[in-house]
Amino acid sequence: MSILGDAMRTIESVVLLRSKVERLDEELAATNNEVRNMFGVLLQMDRRIVRLETLEEMRTGVRPFPKIEG
């Protein structure tokens, strides 16, 4: 009976681990979507900053400020 009990506990552990892995996979997918959305927002902000810098340079007639690269 001990072998059967060990087998049942092992199967239960596998089922629980599989459930945890599936939940973590869903959380990872959600986090991945959030990162993609944030990347899009950051690109939009970068474009806006470049436009504002260009408008300010045109308005003041000052040479362009050194751009931060990176």
C-alpha cells in the first residue's frame, strides 16, 4: 500500500506543479503584453520630445543641443 500512496502523492504533486506552471505562464503573457504596451508609449514620448526640441531650436535660432544617445 505504501507504493500506491507514494505514487498518488507524486501524481498529486505533478498536477499541482502543472497548475502552478500554467498560472505562471498566464502571468508571464500578461507581463509581456504590458511591456509591449509600455514600449509603444515610450516610443511616442521619444518622438514628442524630439519634436519639442526641434520646435524650440527653430524658435530660438540656437544650435541644436547635444542629443543624448543611448
